[in-house]
Amino acid sequence: MIRYLRPWRMWRRPELKKSYDVVIIGGGAHGLATAYELAKRGVRNVAVLERSYIGAGGSGRNTTIIRSNYRTPDGVRFYDRSVKLYEHLSQELDYNLLFSQQGHITLAHTERAMMTMVERAEVNQALRVNSRVVEPHEIARLCPELDLSNRVTYPIQGGLYHPPGAVIRHDAVVWAYARAADRLGVDIFPATEVMGIDVAGGRVTGVRTNSGAISAPTVLAAVAGWSTQVCAMAGVELPIVTHNLQAYVTEPIKPMLHIILVSATLHVYVSQTDRGEMLIGSEIEPYSTFSFASTLNFLETSARHATELLPRLRTLRVLRSWTGLCDVTPDYSPIMGETDVGGFFVDCGWGTYGFKAAPISGVCMAEAITSGRSPELITSFTPSRFRERKLVSELAAAAVSH
């Protein structure tokens, strides 16, 4: 007789309770990482609410690049901690995340760009981050596929080489965090949309969803491009503008590109996925929108610039394209911590950096929620910095939004 076992699932399908100690809005890498870190600290009466499927937002639409070669000391320290956590995340979560540290080069095509690379390298090295300026002859050794001739419109003059730069399987990160959090007792609810956030006496008291009301003394919003709408439900205004970011992949080919390339001058970045596809992206669109539509102009422009860097790509066909939403702050740094509404926390304003920061953001937000204090690593990113005029300008390291 054949015995049919119960279908194996990554996480449970619990019943929604009427109250939780912490409610996390957003079922992406940041929300799930925070839930996991809270559970590790003993806070397990936690609900993660996602209006679509797990990882439907920026976590499933990013271009998987991990790095820490930023410009400000605050940013370098923060992202370096995240890279170090990513290096061991597969072992911690017991899940193969396909993490590959293949190195990262930010190309410079002008004298001013080279000056910026020198400045970033000096900041990185002062904080013990592996990053240095390289000349064209070394770039040729690191990436022989590049066109380093003077025949191109913008000849390559040098670059910033960051050996720890990596790629990772983004959906695997989301699934692994969800599974680990679930095993520690966290309740995860896809297809559960937050319709309102209740506030009384200056403190958050709960949320209202399409599946019922939940009371909770602590609520965290980790919803990326939708941060302004969700936070407005609690009466919290954020200096965030939402832009869309496009990317695409080509048909798969044999491995040829063993490093991550980015050019701020050409507004393009290129890497090769574990499936052999060439992944190509560009800058955020200059207009504010919540549209997920890809545009022909983006495809034409980024393809032209990518093939100028890598002529071998000219014969490849585009396989698919997609768009994600980016929550951009005035200083290109995140907003993390408790807001003026007591018990209401935000983890947002990531622009295009969010996926890089998921592990350390989970650690810091869990510490902030459980201790009632902002961890030292994120004190520069608190919501109050805008009215205090203590901005952390990270635009110089934005490169082309990756």
C-alpha cells in the first residue's frame, strides 16, 4: 500500500490571532530578518503581514548585488557589517543562498570620477574595508571581456575595486528567513493587507487588516516603496519620494563575466547570474511613480551602454525585464528607528540599497524594539535627523542605483 505523506511546506499556515507583541508590515527580507532576530531574542509572539506573496516587493525585484564600498563612515560601517553577516548566512539559516563573492569594480571614465574613487578608497581603507583604486592594466586582468581601448566614447581611466563584492540568490534569502522565523514561532501571513494603523494617546495600539483587527503595542513598517502610504496610516510623514528602477536579463550563455561591473558615467551595471543570464540595470527613473511598467527607452539606452563596455553582448537577446519601487530619501541614506508615534518603528528609505542591508537591518531593528534604544550602528539614520539637519549624504556612492 502506498502511503502519502503530508505535503512538506517551508512555513506554517497559522490562524491570525487577535493580539501580538509585535506586528511587522512587509514580508520581504527586512521584515522577515527582523522577525527572525526578534525570535532569537525570545520575542516570538510576532506576526509578519504581507499583502501579496512573500518576497513580492523589492526583495524579489532587486539585482542581488552585495557590497560595502560606500562613501560616508556611517554607511561603510553599516554595510560592512551586513556583508560579514551575509558571508555566513547560509550556515546560520541552513539554506543554500548561492552567495558568491566575485568582486566588484566601479569604473571611472573621467578625471573627476577617478578623484571620487580615490576618496571612497581612502574612506574604505580607513575603516578596514577591502577597497582600492585600480588602473586599466589591472582592470584588464580582472575582466578581460571589457573594451579598454580608446575607440569608445568614454574610455576607461581606472576604477574602484572591491573584492568582497558579491551576488546572492534573492528569493532564497527571503525563503530562508521566512522558514527560520517560522521554526522559531513567528506567524507569517501572505495575502494579508493592512488597511489601517490604530493610534491612541500618541502610541500605536494595533492594525486593521483585510482578515481582521490585531492589537499590538509595537508595529514595524518595512514596506520599501510603499512606506509613505503605510506610515501615513499612523499619521507619520516621511521625506521619501518613490521612484521605479528597471532591470533585465538576457538569454543564458556560458560563464564569461566573473566580476560585477558598474559605470556611473554610462549609467549601467552588469553581472552574470547563476543561470548564465547577463543581468543589466541602470539608474532609477527621474520621475516619481508607483508604476511597474518597463520602458523601451530604458532597454535601448542600457543595452547600448552595456555593449559599449562588453562588445560580446551584442548578439544576445533580452529574455525578460522587470521593475521595482525604490523609497528615496533626500540624503540617500535609510530611515531606521522609532517614530514620534510611540511603538511605531520604520525601516525604510533604502532607495536601491535595501537588499544589501537586510541581515544587519534585522539585527538592529530587533535590538531597537527589544531594548527601547537605537543601536549605535544606526543612530545616524534615525527619523529625527531631518529636522535636526544631521543628514548622511550617501549620494556619492550611489553609482547607478545598485
